[in-house]
Amino acid sequence: MRSITSMSAPMMLLTGLVLFDQDLQRACKDHYLKRCWGIGFGLSFRVVALGPNFRRLSVEHIASAHRRTSSRLILLDYDGTMMPQPSISNTPSDEVISVLNGLSADPKNVVFVVSGRGKDSLSKWFASCEKLGISAEHGYFTRWSRDSPWESCMIPADFDWKKDRRACDETLYRGNGWLLY
């Protein structure tokens, strides 16, 4: 039986490099079709790659679609979109609160603020927004309105797959020098 430790280091390196090259080629195969744009300045500079069929939506098109729909879900990213990127205390302005209350008042709208911040901070900041939904800590906690309770997406972890993976590893290690990535 040949264990993984008996495989020569150059062979392991070569195998790893070949697999890395294949992954890189697969990830980059369509890059020549993309159009790249630089957005922002300094530390907030980002490169955005857009597909060849990307069309910028006009304000008129968005407003028309907004008027025609009977129900709308509006998800607003708090840090970096609604408020400048990161600051220790980015409390929302009165204007932001007013806009959120205006959007939430429309019965056709379900409005959520999504943030990585804690539920206690967000609860305090948006206490005056009665119908605003909040998704805190990157979606781990969700509250549908000011008066509804916080829900947690606590999903019990199921690690039964690890037994199967161990069996695969043991079979693999007895094989002819192959690595599982």
C-alpha cells in the first residue's frame, strides 16, 4: 500500500500546479468578453467587470416598472451603500430615516435594511421605523418590523458527510499517488 506521505514531493507539487492551472483557466475563460470599469477613488476604488450584454437601466425604465408592480421587495445594504464605508458609528441621518419610513409606508413595499452590524445597534438606530425589516449580522438575525421579534437562522449542523469523506480519503491514500482537492 502506498500512502500519501510516500508520494514524492515533486510529484505532489506538479499535481497541485496542474490542478491550480486548470482551475485558473476555468475561472478566467470568459474574462476577455468582459468590460471593466474603475469606480471610486483611493481606498474605495473598485474594478467592476460587466458582461457584453449588460445594459444600464434608465431612471424612466425603473420608475415605470416600479409603478406597474403589485408587490416589491426592497433590500438596502447599510454599510458602504446607504452610509459611507466603514466607520465605528454610522448612525443614520434624519433624512435616511425619513426616506426609509416613506418607502415602508407604501403597502406594496417590503423594505429591509441588510447589515453586518449587530441587532442591538440596528434596533436602536431604526427604532422610529415602524414597518422596516432589518437583517442583522449578515442575515443571521432577521426582524420583519419594529414590533416583531428577532428570528435566528440557527440551523443545526449536520456532519454525517464527514464519515463518507473519511472513507474516500482512506481509499484515496491507498491509491496510486492521487490527491483529492
